[in-house]
Amino acid sequence: MRIDVLSLFPEMFATPMHDSIIGKAIENKLIDLQVTNFRDFTQDKHRHVDDYPFGGGAGMLLQAQPIIDAYQDIKTRTEQAGIPNGKVILLDPAGKPFKQADAEALAHDQHLTFICGHYEGYDERIRSIVTDEYSIGDFVLTGGELPAMVMIDAISRLIPGVLGNQQSKVEESFSTGLLEEPQYTRPADFRGMKVPAVLMNGDHQKIALWNQKEALRRTYLRRPGLIDHRKLTSTQKRLLADVRIEEEEKADKAAADKKKSFTQD
């Protein structure tokens, strides 16, 4: 996959995108990551990329010309290299919330271009080259570089060959629609905290059921909305019913213990 980024701060991508799994993917030529400083495409001697908004208002807006000309240069070079034009992604608070399903869809593209903003926003005409707009959350950042890196990481790890164990990307949180179940490694007993016995008995069917149940439990307790939007199998429905009963019993016991402690005091 070819990934282009338009940014005023290309140095921000130097270390995070060249370490760990993503760095190895770049080294192995599974990903071709190119970062372009769109300030290099300004047309005035002071290299301005921003200006005051028409009609007044606080802050500065990124001008359309440097960004669009930088993109056109990328488009020309990639076409000459035989790379098809791909999606152009604008990082913007008003964009669609970025989800795992979006990462999975975008991982099939051969070419993605990310536009990282700064200041108060963009000249609206920048959107003439944009195919998709995404936001990574309802909060404000100083620029689009960090959201771009988050998206690139989430997308890149889904490209075939990037992860050593391809099964891990299938089983992890959000790919299955549920949060992951608790996981353990050695030692089996760490300072009195023991690994559940079912995980150590070698019965793979029981382990699979335990994993499903605990994934449902974690999702039910932490992100119940995910369950509301998921079609459960008959087995999962039964396991979830058990989870709800168990959690209600825990809550009742905790309330009774609290009341007893209060009475004794």
C-alpha cells in the first residue's frame, strides 16, 4: 500500500511510523509511507499557508492552493508509477467517527492520502479533492498529525503480511464486535492471583466457551452499546443471560455486604 501524508510537520512521522510493527512493514516494502510538507508548494516569498477568513472570525484558515497543488503533485507522481488514485482523507472534527470497520475497509485500498490540518480549519475549497472525512474522537487536538498516525497504524496492521500472526487481527477487540476476554500468561499464580483453572485444563471446547462468555461479560460491563448493535448466536445469548444473572448477584451481594458493614459500624 502507498500512503501519502500532507503535513506542515513531516518530522512528527519520523520515529512513530518507523518503529515496531509499522516500521518493519515499511522496511519490508509492504507499506510505502511518504510525507509531504505542503508549505513547499506555496506561491509567495514568505511561504504562507494560512490567511484570515473572509467575513471575519477568530484564528486563521489553511489556504486551498498549497494543499491542492501538493496533492496534484502526488497524484501525478503516483500515476506515473502505475499506482491508482486512492481515497483522499481529511482529518477533521466534523468527520465520520473512525471505527474498526473503516480500518478494515481502507486496508483494501492500494493508495491513501491523508491531509493534516492546523489552525482554526480549512478553506472549504480544499474539500474539492477530498473523498472521505474522519475524526478519531470528540475532542480537540492541535493538528491532524496524531489522528493520521492513529488511522495509519490501525489500517496498516490489517494489510496481509504486516502482522506475524494473522489470526490475532481477527480475534482482537472490535474486529469481532466484542471486547476481548481477559488473557493470562505465566506464572499461573502471581502473588496469589491465579489464572482461571479452565484455561489450564486443555479442554479447548470449554476454553472457547469461557472466552466467549468473558468477552461478553467485559463488553456488557464496559461497552454495552456494542452488544446492542450485534446479532448474537443462540450460544452467545445463553452465555449473556448467565453473565447478567451473575453480575446482578454480585451487585446484590456487594450491596448486602455494604449494608452489613454500615450496621456494624
